[in-house]
Amino acid sequence: MKDFLSRPPGNFIGGAWECDAADWMPVINPATGEVLAQVPNSPRKTAQRAISAAADAQPAWDAAGAWRRAEMCRKLADAIDASSEHLAYILCVDQGKPLAQAAGEIGKAADGFRLAADLGKYMTGETIPTETRGRLVVTHRRPRGVYAVITPWNFPVNIPVEYLAPAIATGNAVVWVPAPSTSLIAVEFMAVLAEAGLPDGVVNLVLGEGAVVGDEIVSNPGTAAIGFTGSAATGRRIAERGAGKPLLLELGGNGPLIVRADADIEKAAEAAAVGAFANAGQICAATGRVLADRRIAEALAERVREKAEAHVLGNPLHQGVTMGPLNNQGVLEKTRAHVEDAIRAGARCLTGGKSRPDLGSELFFEPTVLSGITPDMDIARYETFGPVVPILSLEDDEALMSVAKDTDYGLSMGIFSHDVGKAMSMAVQLRAGIVNINERSNFWELHVPFGGGSRTQSGVGRIGGRHTLEAMTEIATVTVPVEGF
């Protein structure tokens, strides 16, 4: 075991660590290729035991009441803050993001628990008038039960907290399956929660392949509801396997940043660069493409190129580095394929465009800016999930809107224009969960509803603030005879 780990990696079930397994899988530092540790590749029976542990714990946690659960959420937030330096280091070497960005993610995780603590105390019902005299109808919210939660590797602390904190605050119990490639930070984070006093069985961590343990917790009748963040293809499979269960699915995107002819080019370029290069582009709400009016497209591309070349690519532990490696081989291969296919089809690479194995591993990919992109190219139609800004030069507002609407994704988009009224008129026509005006496409805060538009591949339901707590509870109606009503 590496000396920076607080404990041997293992599953956490019913309040106990299990560090023995019949099968193991390596966790690799994406910046160096070094094997950091071996973690359990758990079978279905491990997930089944975790479901049973969660089912045993959930009724008592529900009965504890909203105020005690809020107090626990605050204790968890304080524990995260107290362990922030250690967690940020593990996150950095496990996921690949620069240390400063990892520290920011840990801080937001603590904020997420405090937000859930505040909101969980004030989940309200209502009284409903009836035609029938003498009968009072009241509603209240109750937890769904055992939540199956599957989370990705791009934000392996913050995204789990988007589910764990509201689940804990509302009286649910959880079986959590994290992405295998970021298993170490999941173990260290779970250890912080457990040591802070989280009751046994309220959150259970199971490590392993999504197709095995993830599928088990989704399809098993012992789980009542499903929370998942990840790809659209996996989301569809989860919806099929968990048919009949309430779903909270935050899936992929290829959000356009629309830049009108009257836009502030410098601000639009900054938004495009931040939206595409933050976390090495590994964000579901990243700026997947820039749709620019032809009159300003060339100037915009030049400014984005300058911002791309200002990034410092390297080992995320080193001071001054602003972009680390991609997390895994699959995302590297897709990013490389999208860029190379676009160039073969006639696009121009203004900067970047290749991997940099000389920096420590093949997973380093240069911040890239492409011009001459056409709407039919794969990079314009599908989610890349890498540090690439593809720029499409389009004739006018009508063309901008036509291309923006021609997509299967509807997660997050942006519009830049001095005419806010016109931008608002465009925004309400776009089928996206969020449209940010004069801001980067991936702008979001923890309390803001976030999710995919209907009839798109970007998900079901809304993450964020009270919306998650409402999704993780159900309305229960009680009628009672009361004289005088």
C-alpha cells in the first residue's frame, strides 16, 4: 500500500471495511502510469450484501428526523474540511487534475453537505381541500428507501456528494459504486465520512466494474431508486435495467457556445477557453463546440488560440501547472479520433492537436483549437470530453440557431451577445437544461437545477439544491376524518 493512503483500499459495507477479495484491479496515476494500488474487483454478491446492509440501516435513519440528519451533514462537512489537504492530494494523483483544482473540488464537497443540511430541515407538505366534508387531506415527503448511486471519474468527489448529501439529509440509505479508475479517492472520502460518525449502513461503498456491481445495484429489487452521472449510452442501459424505479440521470452533453456578431469577443473567447479546458475538458457541461457568426469567427478563434497556448500542461502536482492529463485511455482515444477525423475532413488545427507522452504518460493531450469545422463532423455532433475547442463559422443568427438545435444533446449551452433581449429570445428556444447568457456554458452553482432537456440524451430529472432532495423523496398523502372540515 502506498504510504499516502490512510488505509488499505476496500469495500465499506454496514460500517465495516472489507479488504480481502478474490479478484483485484489496478488503480493507475494518469500522470505517470504508476500503479498506485490494487482495489477489489467485487462480484455481485458483494453488492447484494451492501444492499441488505443499506436496507437494514434505512428505517432507523429515517426515524432519526430531519434535524439530526442535518446535524450529521454538518459534521460530515466539517470532517471534509479538516481532511481537505489529504483528500486533495489523493484526488490529484488518482484523477489527474491540478492540485489547486482538486482542492477546490474538496471545498465544494463540504459546501454540498452544508447545503443539504439547510434544505433537508424544511421539506414541506401541504393540506389539500376536498369536496367531501369532514375529511382532512395532508401530504408529507418521505425517503424512497435504498438509493443505488453510480458516479464517474471526472469529479469523483463532487458528483458523489450531489447524490450522497441529499440522500443522507432526506433519510435514504445508499449503495455507492464509483468509477474504477478513481477508486482510491472514493475509499479515502468514504473513510472521512465514516470516521465523522455516519451511522453504519447509511452509505455503503462497493468497488468494481459497473457492468457487474453497478448493474446489480440498478437491477436488484432491493434498491428503490437510481442516481447516475455518466454517458448517455450507459444511462440508457441503466434505465432499461432499472425499469420502474425513479431515475435521476445526469448524462452527456455537447453544449454549444453561440457567439453573435455583436458579442464581446474577448469575453466570449475567455468563456470558450474556460468552458473547454477546465478539468482538461472532462466536464459533461463543457463547451463542446463554438458556433460563431462568420463576421467575428476568425478574430474569436485567434483569441481562443492565445488562451490555449497560455496553459501549462504537466504533472498536476507541480506548481504552475494548469492542466493535467486525461484520466484514461478511452477518453484519450476518443479525443484523438475526433481531432484527427476533423483535420482529415478539412479543419485547421490552430494549436495543439496531439498527445504529449514526454510529459510522463500518453494521457497528456495539448489544449487544442480547431477552425473550419462543419456541422456534420463527429467533433461537432458528439461529446468529445477532452480539451478541444472546435469553432464553426456560420452565416447569421438563423444559421447559429439551426445548428445549435440540431443535436441529440441538451444539457448546458451559452450565448454571447450585447443584445440581452435577443439572447433571451434565443435561449428560450433551445432545448437545454441550462442556457447561460454572456457566461461560459458550464457555469453552475450547487443550488441551481441542472440536467438534460426533454427529448435529448442528456438525462432525466434535475441535480441541484432542493430539486435533488425532492427527487430523492416521494409525496405521501394521508386523509383523516376531522369534524368541521
